[in-house]
Amino acid sequence: MTPPSGRVNLLVCDTPQAVAERAASLIERQVRAKPDSSLLVATGNTPMPTYAELARRKPKMSEVCAIQLDEYLGVSEHDPRSLYGWMERSFTRPLGVGRVLRFDAMSARPDAACAEHAAGIRTLGGIDLAILGLGPNGHLGFNEPPSDASAPTRPVVLSAASLLSNAPYWAPLAVPRQALTVGMDLILAARACLLIVTGEHKREVLGRMLEGPRTPQLPASYLQDAPLTVVADRAAC
Ligand code: PGA
């Protein structure tokens, strides 16, 4: 697989564990170089081994700010489906992260909650490192197709594909249909992006994302123009 942009760095590892170690090293390097880094933190299954590996290494994260990437609308942190809860269990708590910027998912004014989250990111000076997973439909966070590079932080209605792919995580509970997501604009403005991809089921979408045209139908394709490192296992390549 040949990435189209000189800015994209594709690192292929033999196994998912090797992916976790490589990705953890990149995150560790970031926080060593800038202890008060702002990190955009994806949940989902893919980055979990990376976060576990980081927790094993325990780099100093007390000055880091973890920024929530997405959340279901109207879901409190005590709900098992809360993505904030997932980020807390897998990332901020085990790693001793000192600062967190989160969505107010219980707000009666979701537009205002999104504007506030985006303003919070801008106040931090933007995102130093965006840690991302790749949706089977090419979404980033909950920037569902179609989302172009200027899509802002906003409330969204989840696509049928995302409802389907997230259903096993929450069964027998239903996947909420609405969510809040950091926009493509802020993700693509990150000083660095780290996309973690594992498994044969991601191979087709990873290929299109790296080699196909940039298109709102595959939001992750805009990462071709971002300062991007992809860490993927052989199965995904
Ligand atoms: P996954 O989710 O890591 O659980 O595959 C990725 C995503 O939907 O963004």
C-alpha cells in the first residue's frame, strides 16, 4: 500500500500487540516532548491495547489535557454506554491524566454544548496529538459520511452503519441515535494525528482512505493532507 501524500507516515506492524507498543511509544514521545500536551482521545476497541500498554509504562501525564472526541447525546457518564466513562476507565484514570475537556452531553442545548467544547479546544491552543480510530464506514469520531474537511464540532445523527457496528458494544441496550463529535476542522488542524488500525475487517476502508480520492463519503480520506502517522497491523494492510 503506497500512501499518496508525503505527509503520511505508514508504519506496519506484525501483530496488534506490536501496533499497541508502537502507538504507545509515539504517544509517550509526545508527552515527554511537551508534558502539557493536549491529546484528542478516541475510544472504540482499536486503541484499547495501546492505552493498556501506556498504562503499563506510566509516562508522566499529570499536566496532559485529554480531550473527548465524541459522546452520545443525553447519555450521562454513569450510563454504561458513555464514551466519557470509557475514556475515563481506559485512559485518564489509569494514566493519571491531570486535565480533561469533555462534552456536556446532558445539555438541553446540544449546539451550545458543541460550541463550548470547540471553544475549549481553541483555548488550549488546539490539539497537539489526535489519537484516532477508523470507522468501518470511514468516519472519524462521529463525523459520519458525508462530512467534509470543514465540518464543525456539532450534534449528529448516527448512520445506520455506525448503529450496526456499535450495537455489539452495548447489547442489549440500544445504541443512542444522536451524538456529539469534535469536527473535522479541529481534527485536521491537529499538529499531529495518530491513526490506529487493526484487523482484516479494516483493510478495505484503510486502502480507500489512503489511496482513494478525498471525499465527504469517506471523511477519514481528508487525513491524507494532515500530518498523519498510521500504525496498522499486517491484517489491515
Ligand atoms: P473500533 O471503532 O476501534 O471499535 O473499530 C472505530 C470507530 O468506529 O471509530
